[in-house]
Amino acid sequence: MTSHLESVSRGQESSAGLRLCDHPGCQAPGVYRAPKSRDALREYYWFCLDHIRAYNLAWNYYSGMSEADVERERRGDTVWHRPTWPFSGRPDPDNMRDPFGLFDDDPEDRPAREATTPEGQAMLVLGLTPPLSQATLKQRYKELVKQHHPDANGGDTSAEERLKTINHAYDLLKKTATF
């Protein structure tokens, strides 16, 4: 298709000032653009709807390329055809600033994030992290109830308040969490 399209002169305009379809003999407005070739992706033919459909059916970016060339092109596309270098091992924490503790070996040493949603705050109260299952939620709730129940703490009022907070968090997560 491109062989007889190359002979069409560029810049054809109709009497209404619209660009005409670049397909030979077509007088419809050329409103859809198509690249001229794999090597000239920023140069375009302009087609009407019928001819852009035919062009797209015949277009094959990889035609004429060997399997190795196709693989090289695909790998280059993953990094936008920019140079890359291998990452050689773990970063040296002594020679690197890490103000957020992203490379800490123990996730428990990382500072706890503040929850901004009611569900996140409830998960912090119960000491849970996503993903959350119904069985995990129920098991953790039972553990905390046994630990903070006023009868198990000699009638301590602070344990009672803590238990109210745990009950509220459990009810909230039970209603809003999607399992």
C-alpha cells in the first residue's frame, strides 16, 4: 500500500480548505493520520475512515525484521530505548541516606504510618495490616478481648476503655472490610 501512496503529492486541499485523503483517487477529507513507516513514525499519511481501516489492517510494524531484531526492539521498548546499567547487589546502607527507612532489614523497626481513614485507624487499634481476611480479623479480636477484658485485669478501668476501643474498631472493620 505504501508504494503507490508515496507517489501521491502532499498538501492536497479541497475547495473547502480540508486536507484530502492521501489514498489515490479519494476525495474524502483526510482526518485520520497514519505513520509512513517504521523508520518515519513522526511523518504521516492522512486518510478517510475507510482508508485508515484498510491501512491499519495491512500495517505490521515488525515486517521485515528478524526474530532477534524483534526481541531487541521489545527489550528496548521496556526502557524507552534509553541506556541502562545493571544493579549490582544491595545498596550499602552506610553510604546512603535513607530518611524513610525503606531499606531497613526489619520492617518492625520502621515507624508506624499514621492511618488517615477510619478503617486504617481501626486496623492500627487491632494491630493488623492489609490484606485482611475475616478469619484473621476474628482471631485478632478474640486475642485482644481476652487480653484487655476488665475481669482479666482485676476491674482496671483503663483496660475497660481499651476494650471499648477494640470493640468499636472490630465493628467498623466487620462492616466495611471486603473479604
